[in-house]
Amino acid sequence: MKKQFQTIDWSKAKRSFRRTAIYLGIYLILTFASASMLVTLHPSRALAITLALVPAFAAIGIVRAYLLSVRELDEFQRRLHYEAILIAAAVTAFASVAYGFLELWAGFPRLPAFFAMLVMVGAFSLAIVVLNWRHRL
């Protein structure tokens, strides 16, 4: 029996990409603006905390864009995304625990906490590619 290939709804894909790109652009602008203000202004502690949190709150937009995109997927694609998220969470948890022990017991350098997000996004990206390839989508 021949496999049925699903077609991609390019209008939804473009809308999803556009939404994510807009929020990512806002995030990057706010990140660079906050960083340069922290370096040049030497603000008080309260202002430094506020400036440091601005990009984190901007990242909520990226999550919102992803959520809206997932809601537009069919059931099968949604299931693949949830599997990829679970895989990414497991990889991130393992990497965090393993690296934590390496820091404590083997003298490895401390890493900023936001590295966990980079691990999660990277693991999700790889997992979704592998899952789609496995199902030949």
C-alpha cells in the first residue's frame, strides 16, 4: 500500500512564520537595547533588574506565536509537536542534571540559566525534524 503524504498549508505556514519572526525581532531589539542600556547607564539595582527582565517578557510573544501555530495544526501534526516537546523537556532535564553534577563535582564552569532554553529549543528542533522524517511528512 502506498503511503499518503500530507500537504502543507503554505498560507498557515507563512502566517506562523511571520508571527514568530515579528516576535523574535521584538525580542532581539529589546535584548540588545536592554544590554546596551545596562552597559552605558550603569543603572541602580532596581532599574538593572527591570532592564534584565524586559527581554524575558518579550519572549512570551514567541511562545504565544508558537501556541497559535500549534492550534492551527491537524491532530497528527499536533501529536508530533507534543512528542517533540516531551523529548525536548527530557533532554533538557537530563542535560541540566548532568551538567549540574559536572559543575559541582568536576569543576566545570557555571553556565547562565538561559542555556537551558537554548538546549530545549535545539532539542525540540531536532526532535521535530526527526519525527517528521520518520513519518515522511
